[in-house]
Amino acid sequence: MSIPVLMPALSPTMTEGKLAKWHVKVGDAVKAGQVICEIETDKATMEVEAVDEGTVAQILIEEGAEGIKVNTPICVLAAEGESVADTAKAAPAAPAPAAETPKAEPRPKAEAPAAPQAPAAPAAAAEPEWTGKTAHMTVREALRDAMAEEMRRDGQVFLMGEEVAQYQGAYKVSQGLLEEFGAKRVIDTPITEHGFAGLGVGAAFGGLKPIVEFMTFNFAMQAMDQIINSAGKTHYMSGGQMTCPIVFRGPNGAAARVAAQHSQCYASWYAHVPGLRVLSPWSAADAKGLLKAAIRDPNPVIFLENEILYGQSFDVPEDPEFVLPIGRAKIERPGKDVTITAFSIMVGKALAAAEELAKQGIDAEVINLRSLRPFDTETIVNSVKKTNRLVSVEEGWAFAGIGSELAAQMMEQAFDWLDAPVKRVHGLDVPLPYAANLEKMALPQPENIVAAAHEVCNR
Amino acid sequence: MAKPAMKPKVETSPAKPTASTKPPGAGDNSVSADQLKSFYRDMLLIRRFEERAGQLYGMGLIGGFCHLYIGQEAVVVGMQSTIKLGDSIITSYRDHGHMLAAGMDPKGVMAELTGRASGYSKGKGGSMHMFSREKHFYGGHGIVGAQVPIGTGLAFAHKYNGNNNVSLTYFGDGSANQGQVYEAMNMAALWKLPVIYVIENNRYGMGTSVERASAVTELYRHGESFGIPGERVDGMDVVAVKAAGEKAVEHARNGGPYILEMQTYRYRGHSMSDPAKYRTKEEVDKYRNERDPIDHVRKLLLDGKMTDEAALKGVDADVRKIINDAAEFAQHSPEPDPSELWTDVLVGA
């Protein structure tokens, strides 16, 4: 069988090139891997190697010829035991199209089929009513209990991060865990976010269920590549073979007077990425129920806590199987005049604003988003159908923020129900200042929310 | 279809008594004839696979980036002979050789290169992103150096589970200057993790030579500040690779990281579209003609009268058939079903 050698492409965009030089002539024996010629484009020169063994039977393109189209036969090899003369006779004459050459079917380009519709997001499990006994506890205690319960339940779960063990947590969230679970499962790391985030991802690939604590999410920027490229994308890139059951957790957003580098909300950064789940609890019940759900989830979960909330107390169901569904927002305060959405610490501010609005005759419905990816659009749309007005509150910057996404989704899914444009209340478009007065001005306050509600209600 | 005859276990046949008097790699008898033949075949399989991948790329059947392993075959083939079942393997994007050495099916690898449904990642990963849980191959990673903390995490999981397995974590001289590599090395040494860092020093990170990129060019010494032992190995000599690998793997299995700097060379460009202006043709030819790892084993086999030309020709023909079958398969498998666009984003969603 004669073996045609085709003009190769050096890159996906190359369509033609110059045959710069032949290294062999008719009658030469060539081995696989041997350089037979050189081709050139305006960008590069490449040596063409024989893939098969044989004897050069015919050279179809002369040295120096330009504008040779990719996949044109440039020479023919006679396979071992074949006559060179017969092979040359049987070979296609240049530049006739290669009738018997392997057809290089170009990859589909312009006629790319329309992408199928995204499947409807599976409905999040309904949230069971928790009517049993409750305990009053801080968010800090709720997070600790969630981790302790899941670590008792599953030996593959472990906690790693800076100061999580001997120091008991920089914010005392992991208090008592080292004593109960030992140094094998509660691990102090060096201050190397990129390294230990990647190490956690590897441990998850290897079958463990790491909880990786970032002292704050500001430092997780160092680990961004591992979180997004390694944890978030590998399941897809492996065609579903690899899984990465990992929780990245820690305080997110502004604390108090720690200035710009330690005061940023990363919610919209992570919520942007398919392959991640992003949760942001407000109450202690959210914290416990969602963290347990995050640890049990087989996917990478970003769990955005808030330092100021750590010390706040709420009622939490005592049922050890209290686990919240991922993907469900919660109506914290029903109302009929305006919908206010918020997450994390802003839920408290929205509730305070709603109290003030009630005094002024405006009945606000406050929705605690809780899950930013997947996003519970349904609950918000249903609320807007009732109130016809929406105020989005977030601590982070407005541009490309969660509120921007919410506004877009309302345009797409609730346009006919809106009686006013969606209003965003958000952190001002500056790095967060240190001075007490400036810091307060830069972050959303209840009065900003009240003003926004008046604006959309036009009263 | 035949798969590479790579045995996951180290050959236990005793070396001839003379072996101990020779420096590692210098002797042709420190490995058995059978193992040497198996090395020859496995290296040839990678070589022929890569040549064919280059050809399919030239025909427009493989897209995007395609980093060929030609010239470096002795490294993965030698290292693979030193590990046992359950040991994990992870590398960067120049990964086809590692997958074949690990025993992954050439058909599935080639079909992934052509972006077909029967590829290892169902056509969704491509050249740089393939995995096999069955063969404990954890990728195939596209970001320079990212596989090093991940490989260290695999070692962490081995230690946590107490399974006496090790993690073979490969990276190139280009990765050797990445910050996360040193973060990982520090934790590996601190926690005595069973990981072998195999630095494949092919002398160029893309177009930048080691001398122009690393202040200390002895890459095996890059773990010194963490107390990690390291060794420089002739990565063109599979026998030397095996000898050094066995020592490193034993060290890691007993708890603690080890660095092997494999001095190797890639004949092809960094990726397919590489004008190769950063090195001379004479330099490439010198490696090809004088240091080729496959020619080296071939010579050991023939000079040692462990085989003959006819038998090697038979091996060549077998390998060629496997590659032809893989290429055929990869060209005729269907593209992924459009519904695959939306699958595997999340588990259970």
C-alpha cells in the first residue's frame, strides 16, 4: 500500500505554507521519525517527520513551492516490499486532489449546531419544617457543631487551615476540634494558601473530604487558580471521572476597620463559575444547616461566612439531622409592597430596614438568598409577582455583582411583573477605607435600604 | 486490543552478580532481558503514538494545544517500573506518555485528542486533560505547576488512609520556578508525605532555557531548604531512571518526599506551533543521534544478545498495529452527543 505524506498544519489556523526544503529524494529509505522536509509559514518553520517506514516513491511538490494547501499530498512512500515504480504509478499526480489519501475531515466550524438548551436546574429539595426543640447559639458555635457532627459521621472529613488546631481557630470557629479529633484530622497549615488549597484538592481527588479554612477569603485570592481551575473544572474536563468533594470556608467581606485588603466580598467572583457551589449563610441555623449540606455535597463548595456575624446568636434546631437544602432562598419576613433580597450580614440590615419601613407604611418582604450558586430565582420571581418591586442588597461592589445578575434575571423572567426598575444597594465603588466615618459611608446601611425601597415604591 | 505490557510491579528477578560493580545505568544487566524488552516496547509505543498524534494534528484532526513527549520516553517508562498498584500518578499537560506508561488504552487517549465521545474525557478535556481512576492517573493539568500541590495532596490522602501507596508527581523545569511548588514541598517535608517529585528537565520551559529561568540550575537541589533529598538522573537512560526511581520510591514509601531531576530532552517544539528559534538544529540532532533513549535500549538488547533484529522488527510491527488501530478508532469515533455539553458540571446536578 502506498503511503501518502500530506502537507501538515503547524497550527489550527494555518491553511497553506511553503515547502522550503526536501531532506530526501526518490529512492531513499526513510524511517519513522526521520525528518523528510521542512515547511514554512510567515510565523514558523517546521520539520516534517515520516510517520511510517518506507521508500520515497515520488515527490509531488517541488522544493520552494509556495501556497501549498494543508492536506495536499506532498510525497508518496512505498511500503516495505513494494516496488517504488509501481507505487509512483499508482500515486495521485500532484496537485490532483488526494483520492485515496486518508481524508482529513476538518473540524466542524461555521456550521456548528446550535447548542442544546441548558437543562432546567434540578429543583432544590424542599426545606423541611423544623418544629422540634431549638438551642440558642452563636454562628461561631453553629459552624463548629456542624463540622464536629460531620467529622463524627464520616472519617474521611478533615479540617485544615491556618491556626485551626492548636490556636483553636483565628476566630475560634474550630474550638475544641483538635481535642476531639486529634492532629490527624485537624491540621495547622503553614501560611501558604495556594499550596494548601491545591493540596486539599489533591486529597479530595484521592477520596478524602477536606474542609479548607481560609483565615479570611481575602487570602483565598492566592489560591484562586486551584479553587477554580482545579477544583471547579476537573469534573467536567474528566468527563465525570474525577470528583472533588471539598469545602472552602472562612469569613468573607468587611470586618471592622481592617481597610481595603482585608475587606472584600467575593460572592460574585465565585458565583460566576460553573462547577462550584457558593453558599453564604446569615443566621446560626443557616450556618449549621448549610455547612453540613456543604460537607456532604460531592462538589466543591465555597462557604462564605462573616466575621461580624460569628458572635451573633440565633435559634438552631437541635435535631442532629438538621441539614438545609442547597439552592433554596428563605423568606425571612413576608411582605406585600416590596421585595428586598440580601445575603450574609446584609440580611440583618435588610430586616432592620423592613422594621423602619413598616413604621412608614411600607410592608417589605425580606429574602435571605443563602445560596448564590445555584441561585433560587424561583423564590424571588414569585415574590416579585406579589410585590412588583425589587431592591437587591449586597456588601460588595455593584459592577458585575450579585445585584446586577439579579436585575438581569428579573428582566428575563419577571419583566412584566415589575412596576419599577430593580434598585441595587451595594458597597460604594472604592477600596474600603479605614477611617470609621468613611468606612460606614462606603458600606450599605439600613437607611440606604429604606431610601431605595421608597424609590422603587415611588412613595 | 493489546495494551502496553507495562507491569505495575517491579521486576524481582535478581541482577547478575556483576551488576553491583557497575555504576547505575552503565550496566546492561542490572535489569532482566524481559524487562529491557518491555521497556523497549513501551518506549516505542509512546514514540509512535506521538508521531501519529503529530501527523493527525497536521491533518487538522487534533485541535488546540498538543505537547508531544518524543525524546523523553525513558523517564515515564523507567519510573512506571518502580511503582506498585494503587500508587498515584499526576503530571502537567505533556501527558500522553504518562498515560500510555500507566497502561491507559491508546485508543481512548487518541480519541480524546481528536475530541471524540470515546475519549478518556468523553471529548471534553483534550490533550491536556485526561484521567483514569482505574489506572490511578490523576491528569493531565494545564496550569504550569498546579499539579504539584495536587500530587502532594494525593500523597496526603495515601498517608491519611494508611495504604502505603505513594504519589508520583511529575513536573517540568518550567514548573520548577512556580511558587506553589515550594509551598507543596514544604508541606510534604513537614508532614512526611509519600511523594516523589520527578522533575523532567528537558532544558526549555517553552522557549526559555533553564539557564535563563532558574538562578540555581541544579534542579534536584531545589528542595534543599526543606531538607528534601534530591538526585540528578540521566533521563535518557531507562536503566538509570529505574535505578534512581526505585531508591526514591522506597524512600517515599517509608515516609517523606524525594526529588529526582531527570535530565532529558524533547525533540519536538514546546507545542505543535513552535518555531524553535531558541535552540540550534545541531543541538537537537545531537540528542537524536547520540542520546536517543530507544536506540540506547535497542543497542543494549542487541549487544547483550538478548534479542535479534527480527524479534525487534516484530515488536515494531506490533506497536505500529496498535497505533494504526488507535488512529483509526480516533478518526471514526463519533463526536460527543450535544447533550454532553451540559453533563458533568456538577456531581448529581
